Amino acid sequence: MLDSQRNDLMKSATELSKAHRKAFEHWNEGEIVKVWIDTSGNTCIEYESGNWWHYNERGEWW
């Protein structure tokens, strides 16, 4: 992955994470520790807690 692609991925992950955090009164997952794209093209974010979510292009997570 090129540096520019990595930067774009981290920028996207940061925005997705911000939206996710706003849905919770208390965010207990910590900061982002790992970001990747799954085989379906969804952004995946792992947090300090060890939990991770898939995020689609509409910003939905599961």
C-alpha cells in the first residue's frame, strides 16, 4: 500500500470512528490501533479494547 493510500485510509477511519463514538454516551473502546480493508471492501477498525467493527461506505458499522 502506498503512503498516500495509507494516509487516505487513516483519514477515512478517523472520520468513521468519530461518527461511531458520537452514538455512545460513554466510549469505552479506546483509540484506533489497527485499520484494514476486508475482502468485501469494508473498512475495519480495531480499538485498544481489542474489539473491532466493519464500516461500510454509508458509515454503518457492525
